[in-house]
Amino acid sequence: MGTTNKMASVPVPKLMLGMGTPMILSMMLQAVYNIVDSAFVSNMPDGADDAMNALTLAFPLQMLMVAIGIGTGVGLNALTARLLGQGDRERAGRAAGNAFFLSGIIYLAFLLFGLFLTPVYVASQAGEGTTARAAKMAVEYLQICTVLSFGIILFSMAEKLLQATGRSLLSTAAQIAGAVTNIVLDPIMIYGLLGCPAMGVRGAAWATVIGQIVSAAVGLALHFTKNKEIPAGLRYLRPDGAVIRDIYTIGLPAIIAQALMSLMTYGLNILLVRISVPMQTAYGLYYKIQQFILFAAFGLRDAITPIIAFAYGAGAQARVRDGMKYGLLFTGIIMAAGLGAVEVFAVPFAGMFGVSGETQTLFLSAMHVISLSFIFAGLNVAFQGIYQALGGGMESLVISLARQLVVLFPLVVLSVHIAANDARMTWLVWLAFPITEAVTLVIAALLLPRRRRVMAQASV
């Protein structure tokens, strides 16, 4: 059975679970990079506290790199799946080629940022309690990650192309190859094992980028050898304004959604350090655990989007409806399981990072309160995937703005002001997150009739 037949004929629940399971694993492995770095760095024999704070300062920019790479890939994924559903292989080839052209532009931007702007970026988040050593570690870590960011960017394109044709298991294999490489190299390069010099935080950065390059190499090899329905060649690399516009019509909302997560974390670093450096570090650590859980929803979204996009392109309305129904249902189940896991294993997670004292207390408080938002957040992510597949970039953007900016930031600013004057009220900062996600879910559901009306008018 060919890939196109599989996307068109396999029952939607079975197809979604078959495609979604490896995608979920792939996305969760993406989050493992930061968790593994933090876990090993927290056990450094010297300067562990500064190193942990350094990773917290570096994290928003790392998220931004992922945001632009994955967001462009999401646009590529939905566009390619829809073109293949319409039988337009030639235009699908141009979409893939232009995505690789865009990869070069994205890499150049982060290369220049890493070389010239990293110290300014790190200094902008530092507070009175931030040590010079922590700031220096953050700059060193980020310069390695940005100068060698071509790995994560190219892998984002290869991964989404494999997923667009239903070969999500292969994209997961590439992700696993990089994650295993990172896990193996982290202790060797951080602590100086097997004859390697002890590099500390710089070792964590080198392990990360080498893992990303391995994933990119494997992903590209699999794309060019297995994705035969997508034509390849140098002529497809020629920039095509119409194709690039189509990629970003779908992908820009995804980029903004991911970039807003980066902006939110950056802004929170600036706000939370007003309370204390332990508060800033505790949230940075919690966010990595949250990413691990929430990335499961992103993984399923990456199955929801091409399934619905393919069905929409083929005019199969029943499969579109099934994609929406089962996408929301499966996402809710996954996030409920994630909520239970975080509540049960909060203390072991704290032990994994080696936190203690005030940082541990704040970390556990964040785990128990913010995790209440998981189910709402997961459903919001699923709605974004649905709207992206149906050409609803505006609806997806509205959800992102509500989740990360319009609703959240006023609540956080108010709660930080209260907590900065009364340390007993720090839980108010964490409570802003579940309130935001619940309000956003109501907005996301209310947008659905509008999208249906637009689709009905387009089909007339």
C-alpha cells in the first residue's frame, strides 16, 4: 500500500495513533536535550548553581531557534501533505526545496546573533543576584548552540517532510539517534571522561549540537532515500515567492506560537528575578519538565495537521471531522496522564536536578500548581493543529497570543508585583498559568464556527 493510499484510506483513529505515537516520542525526545543537560550540569562538582542559572538564561533563545525551525517545518508539513493529497507532486517538490533554501537563511540569522549579540541578550535577563560566572557560562553555552544551529534547523525540515508522507517512524528514528548521542556525550564532555577534557557547561553545549547534527544527517538521508513521492534536485532549491508565501501562510502562526513561548520565558526570567534568583531558576527547571509533557501534545498535533490537511485537500469531509474529534480526544487523554505523572513524581524530579532549599520549595510549588493547566494547554495545542490544517492561520494566531501574551502576561505582572512584596504569595505567579489556559480554551472553541463558515464559503 502506498503512502498516499494510507493517508486516504486507513481509519482516522488508527492512522492518528500510528503516525502520532512516533511523533509524540520524537517531540518528547526533543525536550530531553534540555532536561539531560540540566540534570548533568546540576551535578557538576564546581559551580553547579551558577551553571543551572546559566542554562535558565540560555533557554529562551534555544526555544526561539526551535520555534523558527519547527514553525517553518509545520508550514512545510501541512502544505506538502495537502499538495500530495491533491496529486501535485511537482509543487510538493518545490515546497521541499524552498524549505531547505529557507534553512540557510534562518541559520545565517542565528549565526550572526550568536557571534555578536549573545552577551547583550544574557545581560538583559540578569538581576542583582546573577553572578558574573553564571552570565559568562550562559554566553559560552549559547555561542556554541547558535554558531552550530544548522543541525536543529535542517532536522526540523527533514522531520516534517517525513511526517508529511506518513513516515513518522523514520523521523523518530532520526530523533532517537541524536538524543542518544547527546545523552552519551553529556557526561563525557561535562565531567571529562574517557580522556576528554572537563568542559562543564561548554561540554553540555557541544553534546547538544553534535546530537542535533546527527539527527539532521540521519533525517536528511532518510528523506532523500525514502520520500520518493517528493521529487528532489537542485532546481527545486530556486526561491519561489509563491511557495514561500504558502509555507509561511500556514507556518507563521506556528512560528509565532513557538516564539511567543520563547518571549514568555524571556519575559518571565526578567520578572521573576525581581523576586529572587531561586524563583527564576525554579521556573526554568519546571519549564523543562512542562515542555517534556506538553511536547507530547505538539507531537500529536503534528499528526493531526497532515491527516486533516490531506483529507481537506482531497475533499474528504468525514475524515476531516474524524481528525478533529479524535485529535482532541487523544490529546486530552495524553495530557491527563501527564498531569498525573507530574503530580506523583514531583519530588523525584526535584532530586534529578539536585535542587534544595528555597529553589526546591519553589520548584515543587510550580510543579503542583502550573501542571493543573496541562489538559487545557494540550487541547489548545490540538486546536492550533486543526486550524493550521484547515488554513485557519488567524485562529491559530489568536490562540497563541492568548496563551502566551494577551491573557498570561497581565496576570503574571500583577502576581509578581504581589509576590515581590510578600514571599508567601509566590503561588499566585504559578496560578496565572492554569487560569490563562482555561480562558484560552474557551476562545479556541468559540473560533470553530467562524472557521466552518469560511470553509463553507470557499467551497461554494
